[in-house]
Amino acid sequence: MTKILKNQLNDHFQELLNSSNEEELQVLSSLLKAYDDKKNNKYATYLSALTQIKTRFLENGDYEVLLPIQPLINNPLKMVHGGITATLLDTAMGSLINRVLPEEKAAVTAEMNVHYIKPGIGEILRCVAHLSHRGNSLCVAEAKVYDDNQKLIAMATGTFAIINRPQSQ
């Protein structure tokens, strides 16, 4: 079965290569790079590998997520899809909280309120998350997304439920 599947994938891939325009080839290249990066453990999830995000704590304790803008995340209007912007906000806030919790605990999104200010266009989106409240069962965070010119694109608040981390299988 594996050999048949590999042959089918190879045929499909060749068809895609032969019929794709420049933008479609860039997207295909991004998909393959994401698969390779995840496979080689450069990213924790396929989504983070696909979006090629970079993360870090800032000196003041806030958490920064950088998202390169690429055709894969754009809507038909050639701006970042609103769902991707919401995912960026959620990722920044949730990652911040998960990184400050004890190892046996995890945070999951319970509620999020997003305000879209202007279109996400340019080279990169920068999201900065700040912890507003840390409780034993709920945490609240806020985050803002900026474009290349440091103009506000979107902002959000989120409530995160603190749960026991599921045991690894």
C-alpha cells in the first residue's frame, strides 16, 4: 500500500509542478519546507512550521510572535486572512501563558475577543502578548498585532482555562 501511495503522490506532485504558476510554486515550496521543518523537529506543530513563526520573550516579560506574510496566509484580497490574524493573537497569548505555567499544567482558550483595525499587508506581522491576570483556574491575556510600519492591525483579549496537562501516550 505504501508503494502505491508513494507512486500516486509522485504523479500528483509532477502534475502540480507542470501546471503551477509562480505564486502556486511558492506556496508549494512553503508547504514542503513546513513538512520538512516539522519532520526535523524545528517546530512543535505543523501549523507553526507552515506559518514559519518565530517566538521569543521580551525583556519586560511580554511574548513576541513574528509571522512572515506569504501567499499561503492571504485571503483573495491579497491581505492576511482574518482567521490567520486571530490564530496569531491566540498563539501569542496561549504560548505566553503555557510558558509560565508549571510543567504539569496547560492553558486552553476559553474565550477570545478580536478587534480588527486595518488589513494585514507587508512583509511581516508582529504580535506582542501581555499577561493581564494569572489565576489558578483562569488566566487573562491581551495581545496586539502590528505591521512593518508598527501600525496596529488587530488586538485581542483572551481568557484561558488552566487544565492538567494530558499524559503523553
